[in-house]
Amino acid sequence: MVARSGIDILIGVGPRSQFAIEAAKAAGMTGERRIFWFADSEEAGSRAMDILPTGCLTLVKGSQGVRMEKVVEKIMDNPEDKEKLLVRQEKEWQNR
């Protein structure tokens, strides 16, 4: 389904995303600059700006345990607004 959706770039985060990555490859989504996988959201967040073209529309989706808000913080236009716009910004979550 991912390969047929017309998306340009797929970034997988965490072990469960391997299934989506493999399915996209099997369905014909290929190219080394189109599919990326990272072990965790910290790594994905630090690399996202190098991968995503400026001004692109980006859907970020993941389970609570993967903490995709860390990726969103890195690609936000105004990361200083993260406490107003992102989930799990309380101190107890930041220390996890």
C-alpha cells in the first residue's frame, strides 16, 4: 500500500517499521534516496532535515512508544513552540 500511495520518501523508525519498509520494497518502491530506516526517533530526528526536501508536506505517524514527536521537533519551522504544539512535552516524558 505504501508503494502505491505515491509518496516520495518513506522513513521507518523502530523494529516494527521494518515490515512497512520490506513491503514497500517488495511492491516496487526503490531507490536509495527514497527509503530510510532508523533504530529510534533520536536518530531519525537528527537525520530528517538531511533527507526531507525544504517545504515538503510530511506525515509523521508512529506508536506512542516510538516517540515520533522527537522527529517532529527536529523538522518544525518553529521548534520553540514545541510545548504548545507537540504531545508528551512534560518533564516526566522528556526524561524517558
